[in-house]
Amino acid sequence: MAELKLKKVDLIFSTKRNPLEALDKALSLSPDQIIQMMIDSGLKGRGGAGFPTGLKWKFAAASKGDEKYVICNADEGEPGTFKDRRILDEVPEKVFVGMTICAHAIGSKKGYIYLRGEYKYLLKGLLPKLESYHQELKKRNVPFEIEIRLGSGAYVCGEETALMESIEGYRGEPRNKPPFPTVAGLFGKPTIINNVETLVSATMIMCMGVEEFIKLGTTDSRGSKVFSISGDTPKAGIYELEMGMRVSDFVEEFGDGDTKAVQIGGASGFCVPRKKFNETIIGFEGIPTGGSIMLFNSSRSMYNVLKNYLDFFVEESCGQCTPCRVGTQQLLKGIEAIKRGEKGPEYLEELKKLAQTMRVAAKCGLGQSVANPFISIVDNFKEEIIY
């Protein structure tokens, strides 16, 4: 394996290349050629789940249907994540082009950008740029139209099927899978739903070519990633970094000299303690992330951090399935009872079993991911929970 070092990159926000060049290149290729490019690039979903983008597009292209849809998931609701907001503000054309490349690959004529409700203020800049882009599509006789839909502040609508329910005008609740969206998604039709950054990455792959793209990152984590960095750091902000770096290298660059824990992936991610910094990789071979990285120094109570996360999950659970609706509440009540001395330290093991049950029994990623911060914080900072 190549030496894994932190390396800053400038692709996503770069204005050196005109995204319309990527569009023209894509239009000169067949759908199969585009899909093969995405497969060869090793691009994986930048929303955190990491499903291979090319395979997803291939499945949708193979699905039979007179109508197909492309959705850009811009419901950036994960605590600590604010990178997609900047992408949509500064380089939205790269998102539009990425959606069109996908549409050409799968045979779609309609796309939706599902924009977080709190980002409504971005519409002032987005709508004129989208109108201008539609004019470019007309010049090229491309029968594809993009529409922007606003969410209403529900965290669960970041989950792909809940998002589609919301677009259809229903309460944002996850659907059972299968069928998967590539077979029966929006309005029951084959649908591709990709994160904002995934679509921009598709545009950049078309611009720079597969060979240049795969020079970045590692075998398991190709390319670069935009990170929202916050917490106890003198360098809070948005940075594009090569994937596959060690947490220790990251902390050396962004820590304040007293970092004791790094939360990778927002509230639903994993907490890495100081003793594991050197052995933990930020990437698909280690801990993948949608982009949020929060640093905590010795002044922070990890009990308070965990309680804050659980408060969030209790509030944002849609309530549809019992493991998540009841489980989040019981985890919160449990650590509070331990802190008050009403339950002994051994009760943490019962709570961990509950969290592990939620990981397999909850209906969607919200309830399933609660175990990530809970178990990683309890295992590594048990003394801060008990005392």
C-alpha cells in the first residue's frame, strides 16, 4: 500500500475547467461508455454509504421503464456537514452537468435537486444559473430538465426513499427495500439518487479522464473528498483532501495540540480516540464519511457529546419503526440514569446490546447508525459516561 499522507487537492471548487466541456464529451459517448468510465474510476458514493456509482447507474440503465429519474440529494442535514452548501453556491453547474451525464447514461429526461429547507436562501443564486444551464441544453438538443424541490427540515429525508416520498408529496418516511430505487424509485420508476459531491465527481472524471482521477486516493478509496471540519481546531472550514489518510496525519494538520477524539461522519459516524489515531484510515478501507469531521480536545466531556447526539436522534426519528423510535429514547434515558447514579456501570452493556439490536432491526439508516457513535464513545470513553 502506498504511503498514506494528508494531501490537499483542488478539483471540486476549481474553475480551471468549464463543466460544459465535460457535458459535450459525455454527449459524444454512448451510455455504456459513460457507465464503464464510472466503473473504471472506482468512484463511490460521497454521501457516506460508498456504493459504487458506476454499478448503480448500470442497474438503472438496465431497468425497463418509459420514464426514469435522476435525483441530486442536497438535503445536507448531518450535524457538522456544510460542504454541499458551498458547492451549490460556488459551482452548481458541475452538479447540473453531473446529473445530465447520469441522465444520458440511464435514459432519463427529468431530474430533481432536493434542497435542504434551511438552504432556501441559495435559490436566489441557483435558479438563474439553472435557467442558463437549461438554455445550454436546448442548444445541444438535450431533452433533460432539472427541477428544484425544497425539504422542510426533516433529517430523515436525507435517506433516499424518505426523500422520494417527500418529493411525491407524502410524509418523509423510509420505504421497505427491496425494491431498490434503481428498479422502483420516484413515482415507482427507475431512479438514480446521488449526493451533490458524487455528481460533481462524475463531472470531474469526465473532464480529467479516468487515468488522472485514479491517481488520487487509494485502491479502495479513489479520488478526493471535501470535508467539513469543525470543533476544537484552529483551521475550521471546508477542505478538499485526498482520500485514504490516517487520522493521525489529519490531527497533525487540523488539531489544536490537545485532540483526544475525532468524530468522523457527523452524529451518525464513529468516534476515534487518541490511541487509535495512527491505525485508523479515513476512507472506505477504514471509516468512510459523508464529509463531517469534528475534533474534540481534553476540555470536552464525551458524555455531553454523546447526550447531544442522542437528543438529536430522539428529535429526528420519524417514529415509523419501533427499534428507532423507542431505542433512541431508551439509550438517552439510560445514560442519564447512569450519570445520576440510578443505574450501575454494568447497565452500559445492556444499552450496548440495545444499540446493536437497532443496527440490524431499524428500518433505515437513521436508526441503524445510532449504534456507531453510541458504541464507539462508550467503548473508548466509558469513564466519562460513568463518573
